[in-house]
Amino acid sequence: MRSKTSTLCCTRFLWLLMPLLALGAGTASADGWWWDDEPQPQVQVAEPFIEWHTGPASAYPVIRVSEKGEWLTLLMRKTQWFKVQDDHGREGWVHIDDLLLTLDGQGKQVALSRPRFDDFSSRNWEAGLMMGQFEGGTVTSLYGGYGMTENLSVELSGSQVLGSASEILMINGNLVHQPFPYWRVSPFFTLGGGQIYIKPKATLSQPGDRTNWTAHAGLGLRVYLADRYFLRAEFKDYKIFTNRETDEEATEWKVGLSVFF
């Protein structure tokens, strides 16, 4: 069993990490590479210039610009970012808003689709913020997940529970099974475990702080909304392993907004 300090450090690190994942949405594959038997599309810069980034997000630094009249080859798409190559073989990433101002081979404005449901069903990463109730206390949770296959994904989450008698911090790892990944309203099942740190509020009658291992099972629902966003709701049943004669049980429900990338 890890110490109280290590549990707090892990949880605080997760709280810092998850918002960065959410802000970095669009950095993982959505449409992927063009098919090998299709010609790679080319576009011509029509504005005075467009900027290139080193990676598929605005947080990546600008490495160069393409000036009006230059031709760019589209290599790969990741949600709202496209990997491009110029005539000299140099590569970089350009946002869809810039490419929508370019021209195709016939001199017409380029038409590109925004993120859509097909991207949601083939997503690799997701992250979200959820709120709800854990045994009568208000729970706030951040999570990030990676899809290993169409049906299975792994997740890491951190939660804070504010109750009338105690404050609780939790860190959990989940295995998620989604039997119908191509449904807009898609159920899923979870199984996992983690650690819970319980800090009672200052009273003379309550025991001291404690850290325990947990296991849980649950079910939930994903509802695709639009663009890169979906609604997620879930219910979990927890088993808390204690040093007492009997273990404890707890239930939790949460709902929130998530983003895929």
C-alpha cells in the first residue's frame, strides 16, 4: 500500500495532466493517411501566407510560412489539422481554417469536412470533465482514455469528493468495453481499481486519515453531440478494501462533457 503522500502526489499530477490533454484535442489521428491508391491532394495558397506548425495543435511552434501561389501536398489528417509537404520535401502541420482559404487544381476554393461522427467512432484518445455524486458527496472527476481496439480502451481518472463528513481523493484505472462503437448513443461497461484517500473533517469522534485499495464495476452511456464533443454518463459500484472485519461499499454516478482526438 502506498503512503498518503504518494497518493496525493499522483492525484495532483493527474489533475494537472488531464486539462492539458483536453486542451491538446486534435493531436491524435482521426482520418489518418490517404489511401495508397488515391492521388495525394494538392492545394495552392491563395492568402498572403499560411503558417506551419511542428505538430497538430496550436501549442506547437510555427516553423515556417507558405506564401501566396505555393503548392502544398496533403499527407495526413488529424481531426482539424493536416500534415502538408511543399515542393522541397519539407513537412509541417496546417490548421483546417487556413486550408479552407486555399485553391484546388481547378482554381476553386478547397472544401474540407469538419470533424464528424465517423471520426468519433474511429477515435484513439478522449478526455473529459465529469461531476456527480459519490455516496452523497459531490464528486468532480477528470479522465483520459486511449482506445486499444474498436471495442476496448483503457482510462486513467482522478476524482475529488466533498462530503459532509470527509474529503476524499481517488485515482483509478479502468478497462472499458464498448460493444457498439458505431452507435451515436453507445453503451459501455467498465471494470477497474485504484486507491482512495479519505480525510475525515475535524471532529473528536472520527478516526484519522486512511488510504485503501478499491475495485469497481460499472456501466455508462456515450452520446455524440457535434464536432469533437460527446456527452458521457456513468454509474459505478465500488468495493473498498479495509483493515476492518468487513469491507465497505459505495456507489457513484457522474455526467459530463468529453472531447475526442
